[in-house]
Amino acid sequence: MPVTLPDLRPQVAEAIKTFWTGRLNAQQAQALTGRVDAGTRGAVTSGKHMDGFLSIALPLVERFAPYAAKHTRGNELRLPGYYRHNKKFDVIVMDGTKLVAVLEFKSMVGSFGNNANNRFEEVLGAAVDFWKAWDKGMLGTGMRPFLGWLMVLEDHEDSRRIVTDRSPHFSIAPDFLRTSYIDRFNRICERMVQEKLYTAAAVISSKKGEADHDGSYKEDTAGTGIQRLFGDFASHLDEYTRNHHQPNLSFVLTNPPYTAARRRRTQ
């Protein structure tokens, strides 16, 4: 049965604030040490700017799968692949040796023309590798795990302008014609879910801000919205729990203190 979550917009707004302030803090920290990455890379190499979304995901695990182990740091986030040795994700939920759910959070700020296709290839390749490893038994057995993906994009005139592409030999799919980069991320998420490469995928966009960012963001389609992503995540955890962690009724009904009290003999 699908889980209906309360409105997540206030929590997502806080996550967006953390995203922008985290990027700013990382850049400032690098500037102080004199070690500055090229372009905007210095804003993301600290790995903390997406932690606000962990603050949404982890309470859902605690509520709907309280027995599960939540992995969010270091090498515990690595899973083996079939085509490559392993890949690092952002959240891995385990029930003992059973893989329950996996989440990946990505972002893109600026350089859309250079980075968009790289992101498309990366997200598609990760899914193909993940499910091949699952089919080969490399990720355990049991109920098919949840695989979710979130993309946070800078809402900018360059990410919303119509991009012109040419394909001299064959026609481009009609729903990719006269689209922006934000449109294309929404299209790829819709198709990846339709084709069962991802259980759920979301795209949100936010205008670049500094330390006083108000947390505002946009979602272009409900099907690729963040409420849908975390709602499907919670529903999967709930279904897994119902299938694997129901109480043993025979034990409850036949073992103390649940056994019926013996009647006293009357003289």
C-alpha cells in the first residue's frame, strides 16, 4: 500500500539552504587553505552540501524500517558493479545481508553544456551496472531493492534556454526537441522510471544564492518531483517491512505472557 507523506516542502527548503550554504562554506574553506579546485568543483568536494537531503531520507528509514542499518559515510557506501569494480552511493539501507534501498544525490551548477551529457551517461551507466550486478547475484537476493536518484540543478537562464541540437542521420525523439537542460533532465528521469532503470527519480531547480538563501526551489513535473521520490522510497521500506518483519503470530499466541491463564479449580 502506498505511503502518503506529509508535505515535504518545508524540509526540502531547509535542504536547499544547506545546499547553497554548504557550497559557499566549502569554497571559503579552500580559499583559506590556498587549495582551490578548478571552476565550481571546490564547492562540492567537501561532500556536505547534499546533507540536507539525508535529513529527509534517514527519518523515513527510522520510521518505516527501524531495524535497518543506514550507511551514509565512507567506504560503507560502496557497492560492487558488474561492469566496473564498485560505485559509491549516498545512502545504502541494509537489513542484515539484504540490500533494501539505495539513493544517489547529484547536483549541477553552471557549465550546463559541458556537463549535462556527462551526467546523463553517468546516471544511465550506474543503473545498468547496478541491475546487472543484482541479476548476477552480486548484491544478494530477495526483494528487488529500491534505487532512487535526485538531481539538484541551478535555476539559471542557461539551464532554461532552449538548446538546439542536430542529428544528421536520424531524427531526435520529438519530446527532446526545443527543450532546455532542465526539460531534458525531467525527460530522462521520466524515461528511466518508465523503463525500470530507477524506482523513482526527481529533479528540482533552485536559483543560486549565498548564505542568506531563502530555500526556494522549483519542480517542473509532479512525476519527477521530490515528494514523489521520497513517497515511493517510504512505500518501498513499508512494503519490505510488511513482507519480512511481520510478528510471528503463532509465537505470540502460544508463548507466555500471551497464553490464556488457567482457570482455578473450584472446590
